[in-house]
Amino acid sequence: MLNSPSPLNAQFFSQAIRKVLVAYFFALPLSTKTLQVHYSITTTIITTTTPQNK
């Protein structure tokens, strides 16, 4: 278990993210332009959610 100050909020947050990602991946049409947009969105999410090591 993670020692979170608000475990209920953290659990709800992770479940919401998981549901959104599943719906997003299932609704994603397989076209080149959509895959490019998907790639840029994914990299944007990764770069904004991971702490920057400089």
C-alpha cells in the first residue's frame, strides 16, 4: 500500500485515469494521422506527469 495522505482520492483518481485510458484506446481509430496525434498526446502526458531530471 502507498502511504498517501488521501487514499480514497488517490484510488478514485487512478481508477478514473484507467477508465479514460481504456475508453481512449478502444475508441482510437487506426489511421496514420490519428496515430500521430495519439503519439504526441502520449508524449505530452508522459512529459507533464513525470518529474523532470535536470
